[in-house]
Amino acid sequence: MLQVSVFRHVLIWGVCVAGMILALPNAFYSRVEMANDARAALDVGASPTAELVTRADRWPSFLPSSLVNLGLDLRGGAHLLAEVQVDDVYEARLDGMWPDVRDALRERRDAVGTIRRQESAGSELRVRISRPEAIETAIAAVEALARPVGGLTGPASDDIEVRADGSDVVVTLSEAEKARTDRNTMEQSLEIIRRRVDEAGTREPAIQRQGDRRILIQVPGIGSAEDLKALIGKTAKLTFHTVEGQTSNPDERVRPRQILLPSDEDSGIFYLLEKSPTISGDHLVDAQPSFDQNNQPAVSFRLNPAGGRIFGEYTARNIGNPFAIVLDGRVISAPVIQSHIPGGSGIITGRFSLDESTQLAIQLRAGALPAKVVYLEERTVGPELGQDSIDAGRVACVVAFVAILIFMGLSYGIFGLFANVALIINVALIFGLLSAIGATLTLPGIAGIVLTIGMAVDANVLVFERIREELLNSKGPARAVAAGYERALSAIIDANITTLIAATILFAMGAGPVRGFAITLGLGILTSVFTAIWVTRLMIATLLAYRRPRTIEV
């Protein structure tokens, strides 16, 4: 039982050394973080200034540089609670149905007469026909456009409801379609916000849904809530429209199906555009910061095959006409089409700074938010508050650690010393694993580490008490140690498996800080079992093989 092969010696100590090397950067947190940021800047093409190179060299490149990320409560950062205005999507959904409704009624023009779209509330699409007596025919034509919703978990229903109101055909979304739209809007908003925050290079953001229409966003390390809002607050809705005129009068009357939008250059010019876009941001597949022919910051874009085909056909038909590029309700550029543009690639120019073009590219690449986002709560957590949390957690860890070291040393002598060495290795392994997987450490996570420190010696206590019992039965040292480990093993495994199950459930069912606690607790259980069963036994076996004592005291 105590005969440990050379291979196991090398494997066990190799795991311990690897864990401590992975944990080493956290002992020099500021230095490693500064070096990592400098290397990341150099990798993306920053000018290799002397200061930047010096920062990059502050940590040797041959050593691991992964750090345990600090959460919002430790590092400081920005906290936002946003509400998605899902009702806005209903209007866009009905507006998108107008071409299909128009074509369906035109096919029945002999019966329904002329058709004209009427101004209406955003929750409905209203179309007037000139022959009210044919209203049922018009309703039947529009109802044929309905598509089923649901059917897998409940009865299927149509996505639209059509009714008559005098000589008007009124189209509204069904309740099933509204529920599906709400769900898709929230999922899309979550994904787009996550993409925008991730592409900006922030560390371990927490983005999660709260309730039916709210999203909680917490980003450690970002300067302020305003910086975070600047990154995700815009819808970044890119569309391309036909220009039908321009004016300097902001109160210019517009015809139905026209919109009046200002120029982004603050020149006092307003553009009359066709309301329905020729190409939308849905066709966009890539956007990158670049420079125009005058070496000014710009954004190059690329469309998918469908968008590229539409773009190519439109430019071929409209050579010599202006074409408006609209971003979030402002015309950022209205170039004249000089020639046919095949391939679906182009460039967006404007009065951008380099940072603005980079941020715009990030927003366009991530996609447009499907609805407006309203911020109900915003908070900037200062780093001094995080430092207080770190200091309190450090004191708790040190007090718990020292108390356990003293207790084990006084209770079990040299065996307690072995347990203390294993405990130190255990903590190093926890931080090594957290660094390797890129986990985020929060205040509850520190609580999990403190709890693990207390639990880590449980297995050693069980083993040492079993060894004491075997020694009382007059067994020799080697046989008593072997029997103690063998008989305590099942109890150790059972106790830690039940705790690991609880940690797994916390991770699966919890969110935010609860998950942080579950991660550190779960990793601590794995490392404590390893150090208790293998590391301390290896040290005890080495002692017995070297000294060969006739008696031992535990």
C-alpha cells in the first residue's frame, strides 16, 4: 500500500509543481496584468514605443501569464440594468409585412379596387380598399399570408390576426406571435450585447436576463457606466436608402412612405429618403476599421451573397444618383453612385476619429440591437470599494489558514506538518486551476476558498484518526498507515462527492456570485482530495522508507 513507484512520484510532484507555476502570476498581479495589456496592444498593431516595450518585458514571456480575473465587487467597474423595448419590434414586424399584404391585395384588385396604406398605431397595419363590399375577399387574401406559430408544446395558432374596420383591413400580431417575438428579441439582445462587450476586450463580463424584459450587465475593469453605455447603448442599425431629395428645412413635409433624416455632419442638411431600406444591416457579415483615400478613419464593410446581389443590381440601375448610408437615424454619408459595384463590399466614410471608427466596426460586426434599450439603473463601482473587499477577503483567508496550520501542527505533530504542506499546495492548485480556466474571482468566491481551507484538512483528520486506531491495535507503523488510508478512503470519497454534487447544483441553477462560490468550492474539493490522498501519503511513505521507525506517534 505504501510502495509508490517512481512514475507516481514524478506524476504527483509534477502536478503540484505545475499548479504552483500556473498560480505564480497571481502573486505579481499588477506587473503581469500590465505586461499582458502591453503585449495585447502590440499584437493588434500598436506602435512599439519604448514605454510599451518596457511594460511588455516586465514579466518573462517563458512563464505562464494567465491571471485569475477579479469580479466587479473586487476590481470595480460598471453596472447597468437595461430594459428592452420589445414593443418597438411589433411595429417593425408589421411594417415588414406591408409589401406582402400589398401584393396579395393587388392580385384581387378586380374585386377590392384600389388599395392604400393608412397611418395607424404601431401595433397594427391598416390598409383601405375602395370597394368596402369586398372586405371579406380582402381579409381572406391577407389571412392566406398567415404562418403557424407553436405546435410543438401547445396548439398551433397563426402569427397574424386580420379584421375589418369599415373599409379598412386591419392586421395585428397574434398573442402567440407576440410571445415568440418577445422571446427572440430578448435572446438576440443578450447575444448582441455579449458580442459587443466581448469584442471590446473586457475581462469576464456578467450579462444575464432578469425577468421578461430586463438585462443585467456587469463589466469589471471598465472606466465608468457611461463608457459601457457608449459601447452597447446604441442600436447601431445600418440601412441603405434611396435619396429622393434634400432640404435645409427640418419641418419639410414628407409624403407617405418617406422619411426626413438629418446629416451626421451637422451641416444643416436634411435628406428625404424612401422609408423602406434597400439593404439593411441584416445583410452585413463583416465590418473593420480602415482608412479612406484621404487617409481618414473609415469603416469598410462586406455584405452576404444576398445583400451583395441586391447592392450590385441597385448600383447598376442607379448610376449618377445619390445613395444614403443611415446609421441610427442619421445620414452619415450620401455618395453618388459612380459605377456598378459588384461583390457587396464598400466603405463608410464620415467625420470619425480612429476610436469612433473602431467602436462603430465593433457595433456593426456584433449586429444591430433589435429594439431600443432603456437604462433603469446605472452604477460605477470604484476600485477603492473593490480593494476593501480584497483586503477583507485576504484577512479572512490568512486568519483561517494560520489557525488551521497551528491546530494541525499541535494535534498531529510531524503528520500535521505534512498536512500543512499539503494545504499550502492545495491553495496553490486552486489558484492555478482558476488561472488556467480564466475564471472570475468574486467576494463569494473568496468565501468558497476560505471554506475549502477548512474542509481541506478533513480528509487528513479522518486518515490520521484511523492510523491512531490501528496503532492502538498494536500494528506496526507501515501497516497502521496503510490500513488507515485504506479504511478512511471510502468515507473521504463519499463526503466529498456529496459536497461536489451540491456545488454542481449551485453552478447549474445559480447565477453571478452564486456560480463564483460554486466554482471555487468545486475546484477546492477536487484539489483537497488529491492532496489528502496522494500528496500527504507520498510524504508519509517517503518518511517511513527513509527512517524505518519502529514506532510513530500521531
